[in-house]
Amino acid sequence: MEIVTKIAPISLALIMLALGMGLTVQDFTRIIKQPKDFLIGLICQIILLPLIALILIIILNLSVELAIGLMIIAAAPGGVTSNILTKFVNGDLALSISLTAIVSLLSIITVPIIVFKSIDILNFKLNTNQISMVGISTKMFLVVTLPVIIGMIIRKFASSFISVNEKKIQTLSLFLFLIVLFGAIIQERSNIISYAMKAGIATLSLNVIMMVIGFYIAKIFTTGPMQRKCISLECGLQNGTLAIFVATQISSKVEFIIPAAIYSLIMFVTSIIFVFMLRKE
């Protein structure tokens, strides 16, 4: 657990720095020009995704640890992978970037609220000390919001630096994420099969259901096929590093991390299948 708790913040900060280096002011002002498409994506991610996770927790009767872990990954914003895959399927890349950016910045507020409210709704009792919504929000600001702002400043004043180093930073952040992911798995290798069986059904269900729901809601309410491709991927691809970081702030028990770790593995497989389905469409 020590490897995870030390590397997760660094990995997350680098991922958010790379995200910021790819953003411009237009990525934020674009939502004024296309408010409906953006709002549909925002509602799917911030409201529907946690709601579906809550329903799955009740249906599957998950343990406290796995339930909170699932709520954390459901509350997490989309990751930069969704931007890459949206581009690959000829989706609305501009909308994807705007959703990733805005939801990531909002996450310092939305993630603690969703997680703590779900704990209250489910009437869970945690054996944790000195955990507060404000405390987690403050830590998230330092590793999420601040790196994004720094990345945008670097892009504005040192564009040549970005062209040389952006891919290196993305590669390094991916490498650190894999260390976090597999570090958690290796540390609990004796229990991983048991955890995977318990969390696997919930995480797979959440992932697939949300991509399908996102697709059809976007089909009904958004502008066209490019937007529904984007929103369905944004609903299915979450920032696993952020989820793992938040889980470590809530408890030192590795069970809280397992849903995020399993989800991160599952989403790559399901999203690739989904991408090929979208490309055929």
C-alpha cells in the first residue's frame, strides 16, 4: 500500500499537468456555443453514473469497502483516454476535451460530495479518523486543479516546451499509473481473485451499462452521431488514477482501491470493443 499511496499523487498530478498542457481557453468557452451537448454529457457523468453505481451496490449487496470503491470510480471524471478514443472513432473531439476538462476541475467538489453522500445514504460506518470533505477537496485541488492550471500556463507561454515534452509527460504518467495499478494488485495477490470476483461483476456492469445509456441518451438529446460517440466514451472511461488517489485518502485498506483497479483494467477491453462497434456504425 505504501507504493500506491506515494506514487498515486505524483502520477495523478502528471496526468493532470499533461491534460492542462493540451487545453486552451476555447475548450472552456466552447460550452457556451454548444450548451445542450455539453449539459447532456455533464448530467450523464455527474448524476447518472453515480446513480447507476448506487443501484448496483444495492442489487449486488456489496461490502462497505467495495461499495465505496465503486462510488469513487463512478464519481471520478473521464480520463484523457476518452479523448484519444473519441478522435479514433471520429467523434466530437472538441466536446470530449471540454467535458474532460470541466468535469476534472469540478471533481474537487463533486467527488467528495458524491462519495460522502453515498456513505450517508447507504448508512455505512467507516473506521477512519480525521477524514473530511474539505480535507479531501483540498488535497484534490493540489493534485488535480493546480497541475491543470500550471499546464495551461506552460502551454500559453512555452508552446515549444510542450511540443517537445508533452508526450514524454503523458508516457511517464501512464508508466506511474501502471505501477500504482499493478502495485495494488501484487500487494494483494493472495486475495485478488476473491476481490476480482466480487468487484468484477459490479465494475463490468457499471462500465457497460453507462456506455450504453450514454449512447442512447445522447442519441435522443444531442446534435448527432459525433456527439453520441463522444458522450458514450466519456461515460465509460474514468480517471482510475484519481479514483485510486481518493480511495487512499479515505482508508489504508486496499479493498477500497480494488474497484478502481479492476475498472481500469476492464474499461480498456470494453472500450476497444465499443470503439470497433462505433466505427462500424
